[in-house]
Amino acid sequence: MRAPETIRQRRDFLAANQGRRVPSAGFVLLVRQRDDGNPAMRAGYTVTKKIGNSVTRNRLKRRLRAIVRCTLADHGHAGADHVLIGRDGGLTRDFAQLQADLEKALAKAHLPPRPRGEGGR
């Protein structure tokens, strides 16, 4: 299980914010197709200071990196950026459940976006 390439540039995080958003109990998944011809999957992680101190935030990021390493190769989108925004629930949620949540979120991200006016906001 090799880790995907990591997103480090702020502009890539901002671009991913324009993509598909799938909320979960432990994180929010953002998926955006890059359309640059490179089939490599990239992953980025972010946790706000609302979650806790640096020790807590880094522990959550380590958990997110681990579930991505286990899941992204089989369920991820080729040529896309995947950004996980950590939530409070990600610290206490069971690891297997977090992994299942990521698989479900990646499957949901395959769906085309709903047209405006059909429920939702």
C-alpha cells in the first residue's frame, strides 16, 4: 500500500474546493478532476484549529492518511485530487468505520451533481 502523492500547494486546495463535496461523520471529502492528462491520484489533508491543539490535529491527520493509504488505490478517482477535511468525529470513530465512510464517500462522489432546484439547498 503506497501513499498517493500529497497535495501541498494552497492553490490546489482552493481548486479542490470547487469540486464535489461529500460530508461524512469523521471528515468531509472534496473530489475534483484535474483534467491535466496525469492519471495519478493526489490526496490532501486539512484540520482546522477548532478541532483542538496541534497534537490532536496531527493525530487526526495521521488517521486520515492511514485510511487513504488503505482505500484510495481501489476506490479513488484516477486523475483527481482528493482532499479530506477532518471533523471532530474522526478522532473517536472506529478506524474500520472511518474506512467504510471513505469508501462510501468515494462511491457517492462518482454520482453526477444534482441539478439546481431538485432538493438540497
